[in-house]
Amino acid sequence: MGPYLLLTCFLLPFLPLLYLWRLPPPLKRGEMKGIDPSFEPKVSIIIPTHNEAKVIGAKFKNLAKLRYPRRKLEIILVDSGSKDGT
């Protein structure tokens, strides 16, 4: 075998290890860098409906129980041609 082929066959299996060695160390459990723990992003909840008149009231009661700032919460109800008054 040529020296280059021998060198390639010997070094090729070590390339993934070299890549992993260059990665930053993993974060410890519960450790978050640069993120404010009080940060609460705006959240959109999309509810697709079709003939859901019997259960849509209960769904809104469930949504009212959410413990998330109302000013950061957006609820979008999407109806697809219901025939029951949804």
C-alpha cells in the first residue's frame, strides 16, 4: 500500500474525535448562560376547529386557567366552515 493510503486509513477514524474535541463543553444541569430567567416571550396558541360547538366553551375555560401573562398571550381561533355555529 502507498504511504498516503495507509496514513488515510489510520487517521480517518480519528476525525470525528477531533471534531468532538473542538466543541464547547456541555452546560451543567440547570445552568443557562446569557438567558434572563424572567424572560417570557409572546406566545400564540392556534386552535383549529370544525363543528366544535359542544366543546369549544370548555376549551376556552381551559385557556382562561393558563398561568401566563395575558399581554404576552395571543389566542387564534381558526374555523373551517363549521355548520354547528362554532
